Amino acid sequence: MIPLLRRSRPFLEPVVALLLLLWWAIAETGRHPLPGDLRSAVPWWAALVGVTVAIALCRRLPFVAMSIAAAVLVGQLLFPAGAFTDSATLVYAGLLIVVGTAAYRVGAPYRILPALFALFVGVSVAGLLARARADYWWPGSALTPDSDTVDAAVVWSNRITLFAVWIALSLAAWGAGVAVALWRDNRRGSAALARTAAELAAAETEVTIASERERIAQDVHDIMAHSLSVILAQAEGARSLAEERPEAMSRSLATIASSARTSLTEVRMLIETLVAEPDGRSAPAIDDLDPLVERMRDAGLTVAVERYGSPDGLTTTQELAVYRIVQEALTNALKHGGSGASARVVLDARGGGMMISVASSGGEPVRTAARDAGGGRGLHGMRERARLAGGWAEAGPDDEDGVGSYLVTAFIPAAQSVLA
């Protein structure tokens, strides 16, 4: 039903104009017959047709409709034969339709024009009606009872009342059109805001999904890259020691099993965070760095750890960031440094946060990694984790030519420092 009404809405004014024309024509045919005095009949019928055409066009062509209506009024003021009198004065009410619809259709920059048109209609119609009624216009007809004297007070009272009523009616029609137009604009603005809010919500959802995918990919990389690097180093060592030192091979196989078991546990924890709210205690923290260092030592990496201060001001997310940064730095040292690589880890929590320094050395592979310091998901992940935790991270060669030494530094501020 609503779509049908919307499609038929542009035809409302033309249909109303046609019905009014037929009604007025039938009602006034006996008063202004065409076969009679054409000199008096044609101007009247022309004015009637002009008013109905203005009503028909006031929605689609408001400026044209106002021009036609204004021309009709000017013509009636100049040629009294075309003015509407007696019962035909109701035709002037049709001009109020033109005023209101024009005020509704004309945009804000030109809304003053329908207001001026409304004033012109009110003054012109009042003048035409006053001229048609002698007791409103000509003082000679306003006689006091039983006297030939003019009651000037009655004349001016009639004039003022007539002009005030029609000006008020015209301005009321204009005000109604403007009010409806403002309501329409407000409704359209609300709809546009709703559409914009929906688009922003959809975009935010897409960003959230993309961010979550990036986080999952980074977590999987951190877990699997570390574990597989340890497993690979131990497997290579076990293969070379299988015949010469069976007991060493047994330790390597035990380390491989432990690394695989730890990796499986962390992957399970990651999956649990995707299907349920994390409890905040299952994620690796700074206290889990000791087992991490032991696994790296078992894999053949010489690791020295120095700790200063207590990391009490770090949140769970920040402790996870510290753990992942150290894990990635040690994994890269083992992967690129070979079996003779060594690393020195310094954790300093005395300066309003956690300062992390991981210096590694090994040989040619480390130098190659140093030249590629800007690339790779691991190094990018370290920087991103530090940034999300409110800090920063950098990685690069530890000397001018980049031979044999590589340094990872990061700083994670305490939670109160981030909030401040």
C-alpha cells in the first residue's frame, strides 16, 4: 500500500486541480455563461483556469505555479471583470494550496520567495474582496442607521479585519509548508545518519575481524616458529649424535617431545580463546620465561639472563608481549645463529616499565638475518605487540658492519604510565 501511495503522490495536485475546476465550473456556469457577454466572461474563466493550472503545477514547478498565480491576481486587480465574487470567492482558497506546496517544495536558499508570495496573495486577495464588497471598500456605503453620514470606524474596521485575516491565512499556509519541509529534511537527515552509522559499524566489524585474524596469525607464528626451531635443532643434533653419544640423542628426543607438548598446549590455549572468553591466566607471562630459556638451552643455544627490578606494574597483556618478544628474539638467534649461537637477555623493570634487551651472536647466518631485519612476520610481530602494549621495539645489527652480532631492544611501560 505504501509504495502505491508513493508512486501516486505526484498526481495528487493535478487531480485536485481538475476536481476543483470541474466543481467551480459547474457551480458558476449559470453565473458566467460563455455564450453570453464574452468581454466579461472570458477574463473570469481565464482567471479560473489560471488558478487551477497553478495548483496542478505547484508541486513539480513551484516557481512557475507562483508566477501564474501572481499573474492571475495582477490581472484581476487591473481588470475587475475577471475577479471572483460572491460564492466564487472560494476559488481564492485554492491559492493557499499553491502557497503551502511552494513553501514545502522550494529549498532553504530560496524559501524567502514563497514567503513574499504568501504576503502578496494575502494583500491582493483582501484587496479584491474589499473591492467586491462596497461596505468594506467604499466609505459611501457604510452609512449609520437613519442617517446619511458615513461611519468611518466601521469602514476601517472592516478593511483591517479583512486584510489581517487573509494575510494570516497566507502566512499560515506558508508556515505549514515550511514546517512539513523541515520535518522531511530532519527525517532524511536521520535516515542518512542511520545509514552512516550502519556503514561505520560494518567497517568497524571488518577491522575487528581483520585485527583478530592478524592476532591469531601472529600467535600461531610465535608458537609454531619457536617450537619447530627447537625441534629442528634437536633433531639435527640427535641425527649427528645417534652413533657416537646415544645418551645425548635420548636427551634431544626428550627435548623434542617437550617442545612439541608445549607447542600443542599453547595451540590449544589459543583455540580456547577463540571459542570462549579467556580467563587472563592461561596466557604465557614473565614467570614462564625460565622454562622458555631452558628449552632454548636444551636446543643448543647458550642463553644468559639478567633480571633487575620487579615487573609488578605490567598487565597480563603486557606480560604476554614481553614473553613473545623474548621468545621471538631467542628463536631467531637459534634459527639464524646455528649450533654455536649465544644470547644474552636483560630484563630491567626499574624504570617505570620493562626494558628488554636480547643480544645474540653466532656467525654468518646472524649477519644475513641482520641485513633482513626489516622484514618477516616475527620482527613485525614484535614491533606490533610492543606498540599495542604501549611501548616500542627495534631490531638490528649491534655493530657498524653487522658481523656476528644482532640486538633486539624493546620497552613496555607500566600500566599506570600508559594511562597517564
